[in-house]
Amino acid sequence: MKTLVPPGVYAPQEDTDLLVGALWDEPLPDGAAVLDVGTGSGALAIEAARRGTRVTAVDVSWRAVCAARLNARLARLPVHIRHGNLFGPVRGQSFDLILANPPYVPTPESDRAPHGAARSWDAGLDGRLVLDRICREAPALLRPGGVLLVVHSALSCPDRTLAHLRGAGLKASVTRRRVIPFGPVLRSREGWLRERNLVAAADPREELVVVRAEVPV
Ligand SMILES: C[S@@+](CC[C@H](N)C(=O)[O-])C[C@H]1O[C@@H](n2cnc3c(N)ncnc32)[C@H](O)[C@@H]1O
């Protein structure tokens, strides 16, 4: 099923699709507890609910929360969708699987925090504004044997994601990669990315990676 995507809500893209593939690789028992953080239109949450899991989804954008609720209802799947900042609404809970497709695009400095639709992609100078919080906070929410699947760009330093998660005692590796042409957001800041030596080629492309991190049993 295609999700309905109102203006201002992130339309599922290559990163969503890469994470859906990684989700299907996970052997999830019926009733497993899944969290989709930064759910957008709810595409990942709905995909997880199709597997018979108990899914909670969170987004900081009310538009996204409303879209995800509508899409879950249309799919006739029970997804518990909460408004809030990252793990705030699920504090005290624990999960077998956490899915995250956070904002991760390196963004020129500004005195304003990301707002509007750009909250889906703008992520500070190094692209790690939300990623670093996920690496810091997600491990404590995972059950023994629990897994974090997080997708982001190679422009936002997957080695740091791996180092953070390994430092927290998780077994972490890159399990999926896909190279795609620059989309409109990266094209609009290509000059700035070149100045920062993040892009060199004449035909700029971006590599997306999925990091899988598992808590030892
Ligand atoms: C790249 S979009 C991904 C949407 C969807 N998961 C997908 O894969 O299609 C990132 C989403 O994270 C949400 N987001 C950004 N910062 C957040 C935060 N601090 N807490 C919760 N959600 C956040 C945005 O509103 C947006 O819906």
C-alpha cells in the first residue's frame, strides 16, 4: 500500500526503502515490540505492523503524526502513534527493534533550529544532530537481543555511528548500502558540500547505509 503524504510530511524515498529491506531481514517473533522513531507518513511503522508486531511510532511533527495515524487506519493496522521529541514519549519502555530514518543531511550553519519540512533532513553541520542522540539514547531502550536499524548518508559519518554503538556494548555493522544520485536538497547545497570536501566527483552521488546494532543476550 502506498502511504498518503500531505504537504510538509516526508514522502518515503530510497532511504525508507533501504530500511524496509533491512526490516524484512529481521526474524521478528509475533508480538515483538517495535519502535519507529521519526515515523513521517508511517511507512516503516506500517510495514513492521504487517509482520504482526506491536508497533509504537513517534514524530516531532504534528502533520506527520496525523498522516501516520490516517495511513495506519487505512491499512487497518494497529500502530500506536505518539507526538514528541525522539524517545521522550516512550521513556521507561523497552523494545525488540528500533527503526530510525532520522534527519541526516549536513546543513550550513544557521541561528534557527530546523523547522517546517526541513526538520525531515536538516541535521547540523556534520549531519549528526539527531543521529548522535539516537546513538546515545537508543541502546538503553533495547531489550537483550534487541536491534537498532538506522539508515543515513555516508556524508554523515557512519564510522561515528558504529563507534558510538560499539562503545555502548552493541555489536554494530553496516548491513546494507545503496548509491543514489543527489536529490534536490543535496543539489541545492552542492557548492557548500564541495567547500567542505564532502563531494568531489563531477556527477555527485550519495551512498546510503543501514547500520544494524544488536544488544548481546
Ligand atoms: C527522513 S524523515 C523519515 C520519515 C519516515 N520514517 C520514512 O522513512 O519515510 C525523518 C522524520 O523524523 C522526524 N523528526 C525529526 N526530528 C525529530 C525528533 N527530534 N523527534 C522525533 N521525530 C523527529 C521528522 O519530522 C520526519 O518525519
